[in-house]
Amino acid sequence: MSIPTTATLRRSSRRLDKRNIGVAAVIRAMRAGAHLHLEYHQAGPKWRMSTGQYVADAIARVVIAHKQIIPAGDALFAGAMSQTWKWKEDAGA
């Protein structure tokens, strides 16, 4: 196991900051009414907002783990992950 250098820590921090900014932007758009769609392509899954903006897989997977992002119930196969995700207002707030 190696000891991280300041350069590797800086790179890692930048990558996490970029991901966190992306997650916040997607959640903000969803709170405003946009939906997140999962599309399957030959190269693999692609995530796209209803606004037309594409979202990186790593960002989308963090977004759908948010407690107020819920599946809309449509899936390609029974038991598969939903293909549409939306914001649900917290009833208790």
C-alpha cells in the first residue's frame, strides 16, 4: 500500500468535486421538474435528462440513490431497474 502524494490527493479531490457539482446540478434540475431517463445502447447504458442533457453513469447512479429521487415504474424487463426517475417532494417537509 502506498502513501498518497499531494498530487494524487489533489487529482482525487478535483474528480470528486466535479462529480458532486454534477450531482447537485442534476438534482436541482429534477427538483424543478426534469426527469432522468435510462437508455440502453450497444455501448452500454446512457442517462439523459428530459431537458436533453446527457448525464454520466457515475453521476446518475449517485442521483438515483438520493432519498427523494424515485423510479417512475417503467422498466425494460420485470425486476429490472426503472428507466425513468423523478423528484418526489417530501410529504413531511
